[in-house]
Amino acid sequence: MLRILVLGQKSMCTFAHKQRNGRKSLTTVQGLKKEFSYNKILKDLKKEFCCNGTVVQDPELGQVIQLQGDQRKNVSTFLTQAGIVKKEHIKIHGF
């Protein structure tokens, strides 16, 4: 897993792509503020992108959203348009 980058008081929201096996892959979203409901965000992401996902509790990173498929660009545009994360606080790994 990737760690949350901290710049001053502001934390970065990171999106990572992880290859599972064959054509299967996962997109992880971490670093969202704790004041947001991860389950509600997950529900909207699943409905918007027609994919499955879950919220996982990681001992080092806290709550992490996992989505099926490569959804990095989709999730970043969705979260910026919804006003959850500012564009300058997003780090997309792999691009």
C-alpha cells in the first residue's frame, strides 16, 4: 500500500492502481478527510461508474476505498466536481 503524503497541515488524497491477476485490477482511494462518510462516497462511486467496491480498514492508513477496475481518472474528476477534494491535493500514481 502507499502512504498518505503530508505537506504542512494538508494531506494528499492518493489514487493507486493495483494489478490482481490477469485482467483484474483494483483502484484504491486513500487520504480523504475523516469527516466524510466513506460508505456514502463509495455508494455514489459504485453507482456512477457501474463497478463494485468496498471500504477496507488498514492498520497504517485507516480507511481505504477499493474499487474494481482502473478508475483513477474517473474517481479524481468525480471527487473534484463533488467538492470533496481540491485538484491540487490529488496524487494519481501510475500516470
